[in-house]
Amino acid sequence: MNKTEYFPDGTPVDSFFYSTTVPGLNELGKQYRLSDYGIRDDGQLYTEKIQKVIDLCAEEGGGVIVVPAGTYMSGALFFPGSVNLYIEAGGMLKGSENIWDYPVCETRIEGQSCTYFPALINVSCSDGFVLAGEGIIDGSGERYWREFWLRRAWNPDCTNKDGQRPRLLYIRDSSNVTIAGITFQNAAFWTTHIYRCDHVRYIGCRMLSPHEEIKGPSTDAIDIDACTDVLVKNCCMAVNDDAVALKGGKGPWADSDPSNGTNERIIVEDCEYGFVHGCLTIGSESVCSRNIILRNIKVSTGYNLLWMKFRPDTPQCYEYILMENVSGKTANFLNINPWLQFFDLQGREDMPLSHGRHVTIRNCDFVCDTFFNVKQDEEHYHLSDFTMEDLTVTASDVSFDTSVIEDLKTGRISLIEKDGTEFPDAVTTL
């Protein structure tokens, strides 16, 4: 590291964010290879046997569960703090397509702590958990997707939770976590979800779910929920929802609920996106997110570059956000609007004003349908202290209403209509 970098509020970037070394298999402790315990690549479900191996590993002082070449079927698995997971090249841990193989338990979902279905892989209270390898974790999502869309056709108000689908990976209350090299694919619901964790690294992972034909609904690649110090680096994300979504709680009293929390000091860098709904989405279940950096990103296609969802029924503050060196194509370059899905004030009449502030977007080259999809809603949220500079954006709609953001600074912005018309008045100086 040649120079000190800083988060948007001036906090120095800690050395944690420059450490990308991934432990090798032989560094993870005693190895417990599934094939040594009567667990076979034969299409049968081995949930109980795999869990027994995990428990044995914990009882004997910890180590690593090794998934060798082949496909091994399982329902929900629970990893205590001392047990790691390594999936070798050619190996696949594949989730059951039956929801009854995921017994309900206390968990966290959609900004609330509640009773719901666990993930395929569940990790709790770990210090140093490693999930690594060149293999695959597959959620057998197609059956869940088909059932969800069928329910939604019958009842348009069917929620994600009504769909009764498991996530692929859920990690809670853990520190010093490394997730590296793994391909996560065909998630039935969210792909990976971390909650109340700190110092988490995603290195060189792939998160893949389809967005055409049979769409994988709400298959967010990475959901960060009340976490601090998270690095997402050299990852590929192509899912039928958000790439990186910042969560943390929802509801009229979400800011006083001890189960909720702030997302802080998060860097997403050097990643490639296929189709996603939001490259960086803050909300709809986020109370406070601050000191967020997204940089050096290439986007193939999607709906939004920066998407800030403001729930009128939740107190929210999104601040100190930096997006830089991003190129690609989305429907919206900047999307800031109220989010009314399942709106419920629960009788509260003194809802505090929410804020979006200290946001910088710079050095971007983008093609989109709409450049500035920002709605003013002073009754519910206030936008201030934005900087937008060194942008080249080709769009069908290049309108730019600077009045909706207080203290909006602009500089060297080139807006070009898709027919090639350039607007010299849009090139301004700070």
C-alpha cells in the first residue's frame, strides 16, 4: 500500500481491506472428507450424515469439512464456530428442492428476526470461519421459482416469505470470515446473507441465478445486514435481483430495535456484473448505511447503478457513499425514490425524516435509459450534499433536475442522447 486511503467521511481505510490471502485446504485443520463417512455421489439426501460429520469435527476440536468431486445432496446444515467448509474442484454441495428439508428455526430475513426457514449452510458465532475452494454450492432453485411464480399468479400480494424458500448461505454474529473462490448458483431465495458480522471478505466468488425464462426471484447475490468492515473483491454477480444490497432493519421503530443495526465501512471493488436489479442497493430494509465504497466495476446490463430506496414507514439515513470508476449499462443511472412495498406505519404518527447525504459519484462512463431518476419527497426524506463529476452518460432521458438535492455539486458531466445529440450546457464546473 503506497498511500493511505480514506472512507468518504475521512476515516482511514484499515489494513484489513488490503489482505486478500486465502487459506489453503491444509491450513484449515483436520480434514473430514464426506466420502470417508459413507456419503456418496448418488442423488440421495445425506443431511443427517453430513450434520453428524460436522458435529464430530466440532467435538474433536474443529477442522474442515471437505466436499470432494461429485454432487452431494443435503438439506439445512448448521456449522458451529470451529468448523470450516472446503469444496474441491469438481465438487458440488446441492440443496434439497423440498422445503421440508429446511426445518423452521429462529433466523433473520427481510430486515426482521423471526421464525423462518434456514439456509442450506448456516454459520453462527464463529471467529475465523472459512468457506473456500473451486467447487459449487447449488440451491436447486428451479422448483422453488416455479412454485413462487405460480403463487404470485394466483395471489399478486404473495410475498417473498410466503414463497417459503431457503437461502444458500447465512452467517450471523461472526468475525473474520473468508468466503473465497466458490460458485454459488441457482439459489432458491437470497444467495448469501451476512448478519451482525464484522471483518468479512468475499474474494473471487461467483453468484449466478437466471433472469430470463424461469426467473430466479429475489436471488440477491450479497445481502449485508447490520455488518461492519466488509470487502467484496474480484467477484462476478449475475442474479435476478440486487448484486449488493445493504439491509439492517425495517419498520416504524427499526432504529430502536436492538436486533437491527448500521452497515459501515464496506468496499466493493474490481467486480464484474451480469444482469442485476441494482449494482448497489441501499434499502428497502436498511436503517443506517455509511462509509460505502463501490469502485472499479464493469456492468453488463441491469436496472440501476445506485438505487436508494426510502421507506416512508422506516427511519433511515444513507450517508458517505462513494461510487467511482464504474462503466456499463443499466436502465437507471441514479434511482432515488420512495419504496412502498408492504408499507405499514403501525400507528406511528411522528415518523422522523430520513436522509440521503454526502454521496459522490465520479469517473463513470455509462449507457442508460434514464440518467437522473430522482424524486423529491420532503415529507419523508431529504437529499443533500451530493457530488457528481467526470461522468459521460448516454441516455434516452438526459433530464437533470438539480433542484431536488440540496447542495448538489456537479463538474465535467457530459450527457448525450442516444441519437447522438450532446448537451453542452450539461458540462459544468465545480
